[in-house]
Amino acid sequence: MELYNSLFHDTAALLEKGQPTSWKYEPDNICKELANSELVLQKDAAYELGASGKGSANYVLFTSSSELVSEDKVLLYGPDLKDIHGDCDFARIVLLRVGVLDGDDEKVYRTLKDIEFAKYHVNLEGYMVRMSPESYREQVRLSRQAIRKGISFRQVGNSYIKAYKQDENVLNATVIFVTAPGFDYAAMKANAKKASDVTGTLTHILEGLPTDCSVCSLKGICDEVEGMKELHFGVGAKGTDKH
């Protein structure tokens, strides 16, 4: 699973100027979990991460390389929740190392989507998440009560890691939060779109594509993503398209 590796390097380059706070995964140090997402009304909110008009991005990257993801941890670039006093920029980036995914290409695709959808099952007290897959943004409204109780990115990150590791295919998970000003959130959002395009391209490959690159609608993403052409032609060789 190396299709996303170039995006790992792009992400590292975007974050290299920052000095993150790092915490090892603690499965027992998590937020209070709810059965459903809590509605935090504007009148009860302390502030909003990634609010309208602020930078925002959210994406998940997969790899099988232990050099890229080797442990379970939470990284924070910027102030923690208790130190934020108003709406601010926000990004949540998840790096996952997965094992060898057995089965045909369709099963691999479904497995990746199942892992990615774990984020929709993380419902934390006082932490209302609004995601827009079409815009690659994530907005989070924090309640004043949650801030008073001491909610932190350390706990939130642990909660996400716990959710991802419910899937036996996930070997390691790193959850990155970015709240500091000065980072290129637009570039992070562009990475989110590329990651989505890579995953989406897998479905098109499964449906069968022309093997003449000059007429293929996915030429742009194949040119950017190492290994995509090999996967395309590997699948195409099994199908009915011929050179």
C-alpha cells in the first residue's frame, strides 16, 4: 500500500517548520464517548476550530511502510484546546500503517473505506464535528463546559486512535492536529483532495479503464501518484482492454 506515500512526504514538508507536542497513545486517556454526536449550540460554544473563513483540512493517508508510520501517537502543532480563545485555523491529518490487505482489489478498496469511516463513529462529549467530504474541511465546535472539564487534543487524539485500531488491519496510527497560524492550510486542503482522488481512482480502476493514457480521464492523478499506473495496467491486463 504505497499509493499515498508521496502525500506523506508532502505533508511532512508542510509541517517541517513546526515543533510539535507529541504524546504516545494511551488507550485509557480518552474523552467521554457518546452514542451519537452531541449538538453544541452556538450559545454554549467556546469557539470553533476551522470555522467559516478560517483554514481547514482533513484527510487520511495509508501506507504499509514502518518508516513512515512506526508507532501510535498524537502530534499537536499549535495551542491546545485550553489555550485557544477564539475561532482558529484547524487541520486533522491521520497517518495509518496497515498490514498486507488480502483479497481482490475491490475487497482492498472496501477495507480502506471501512477504516476511513471510523472517524464517523467518534462522538465525544462537548466536541461537535462537522465534516464536508466535498470541501475536504473539518469544523469542530467546542462547548464551554468541555473546556472547563479539561478536554485536550491528547485525549481527542487517543479517542481517534482507539477507533481506528478497532480494525485489525490497522497496525499503527498517528493523529496530527494543527491549530497554529502560519501553516499552509490551503496546501493541506489540496493534499486532502489528492488523497480522496487516489482512493476514488481505485474504484474507477476496478470498473476497467482504457489502457491508452492519452485518452484516459485519470491521467493527471496517475502521473502524480507513484504506483498508480502499475496498478491500473495490472488490473487492465486481467480485463478485456488491450493495448
